Amino acid sequence: MPLARTGELVTRAAEGRSAVAAFNIITLEHVEAVIAGAESAGAPVVLQVSENAVKFRQGRLLPLARAATAAAERASVPVALHLDHVQSDDLLRQAPDAGFSSVMYDAARLPYAENLAATRAAVAWTHARGLWIEAELGQIGGKDGKPPLDAHAPGARTDPDEARAFVTDTGVDALAVAVGSVHAMTTRTAALDQDLLKRLSATLSVPLVLHGSSGVPDDGLVEAVAGGIAKVNVGTALNKAMTGAVRDFLAAHPEAVDSRPYLRAGREAMVREVERLIGVVAGPGSDRR
């Protein structure tokens, strides 16, 4: 089927008090695993390509985007393509022609006024081209090996009143909020501030997004979706599943030189994790069409 649109998937999830899972992809195995897991779960899914992934792919967006599009068009469930954590305006401007229906513009590292101005400009550019846009307020931390802010540091949590003004002044379609999750966690020990999340959900009129979801236990994710999260971003959990399976295969088969068997093991491990996580965030009563 044709590529789905991220905004439509997230809006439908928000209306149903559910969430759509969005998985960061790096290799073709990631693409295949995410789609296979979504098909097994019978749920729509978002394929996310981050700016860091583009850097890994030698700065070229199109090869991975074209592969993802080709795979998505053969899927039996709706699959959308999202450009994640974009800081480069040059990369932002490649999104429409590469098949992306949405972007996450990341200016959260900037002081509030600069974040506001940069995001407002990105919103104007993307909306003029029919793209849905997500932004971030508050610092989730953990990207590029940087530690998260202390929980009590200024800016470490999203302030509801500031968030309401930010959404109104920028016109963003969704907001990633900092409520205690951290990027790149390999343990599932993050404790979300669920009370803050509920206040943000009650204050804001746009869908909320949770980044750093790999570090959140299942019960925390379930409560976060019930509290207003409509898009759940996952990256590290897939990499952990893939790397663990590849490591186990090579330990059991030290003579192996053909990459296909261990990549197959890694892909299958990611399929299982995708299906499991979709079951957690979509919920048994959600509309999975």
C-alpha cells in the first residue's frame, strides 16, 4: 500500500487514547524487522530515520529512505516515514522529495527564545509543503553520549505553561516532552513523572511524544499512553536486541564468515521486540487498522 502519513496515524492514536510505535532504523535489517513485527501485531507503524543515522550512512539520506519506502509499499499494514531529530536545515529540506510525511525538528538544545524562533521557521517551511512537524521542549538527554540533565536542573523537565505558549507560538503539530526518559538507555529503569505528563496532556492541544522509550519499563509505557502519550519512539531496544542476537550467534559459531546467518538472527530478534512493544503501547483495545 502507499506510504501512510505520520500525522494521521498519531492523530488516530491520540483520539483512541492509544499510541503508535515509531522505530528508528539504521540498516535494511531494521526496516524489514520493524515492518514484519508490525504485520505480526496487525498495527500501523512509523519508520524513523534520524540525523545521526544519515551521518552513519555517509551523509546520504536517499538510499535508506528509498529502501524503506519500497518495503513499506509492500507491507500489509500502514507504514509512515518520519525524519527524526533534525538539526540541519539542509537535511530538513530533503524530507519532502525523499518520501517523508513528517519531521521532528530538534532545537531543544537552544535557549528557549532561539528554540522558539528556529522551530517557528521550520514549521512555516514544513507546513507550506504539507509536512507534519514535531518539536521538543525540555531536555531528554542521552544523545551523542551526553549525560541527561539532573532531574532538578532548569530545563530538564517540560513546563506545562511554557509548553502551551511554545505550541501556540510555533504552530507545531506534536510535542516531545521531557518527563524522565533518557535517550540510549540499555536498562529499563527510567521512572517517568506521570503526574507531570498528565498536566501536560491536560494543558496542551497537540499529541504528545515520548522519546527515550527503550529505557522505560512496560508498566511505565502503559501508564504514559493512558496519560496522553500518542507516539512512542524506540531505537536502542532494537539495537540491543540485534546486537545481542548477533553476539550470541557468533559466540556459538566462531567459524562463521557469511554475514547472512547472524544478520538473520539479529533481524528475527528485532521482529520479536517490535511485535512485543507494539502490544505494550497500542493496547488490546486500540484501532490497529
